[in-house]
Amino acid sequence: MNISGVLVRSYPKNIQSVWNELSKIEGVEVHGSNDDGRMVVTVEQDDAGALSDMLVRIQDIHGVLSTSMIYHQFEETNFNDN
């Protein structure tokens, strides 16, 4: 499992619409925002290689100015009960 922290910057007037669009994406959670348009987002994915595609997908949302990965962690999923 890959967990990434992403800073998403939007126009302040578009915070709510960007938040709504981000919330529709599987594995993406918005944790908060401020009045100047910055949003703290986490992305959880099984495939580490898909992160760059996800950042592009977020960047392509209308009203988004930039995305910056600020944290990344890889956790191995262990399905063995032993």
C-alpha cells in the first residue's frame, strides 16, 4: 500500500468545487483547506507506479493550480496470518 500526502493548490473561489471533485476519486481523501486555496490531501494506492498518473489526474481538475507530493510511505500488505 502506498500512502502519499499531497498539497493541492487552487483558486480560493474554487476550493469547494475542487474539494468535491477530489472526493469523487477512489483512494483520495481531503483533510482540510485554508482561505488561500491550499488543500491537504492523502492518496492511497496499491500500485506505486500509478502515483504520477494520479497527480496528473488531480492537476487536471478545473480550478487546480498545482499539486505537490509532500510525503510518501510504502507499507507492505501482509496477508499471512502466521
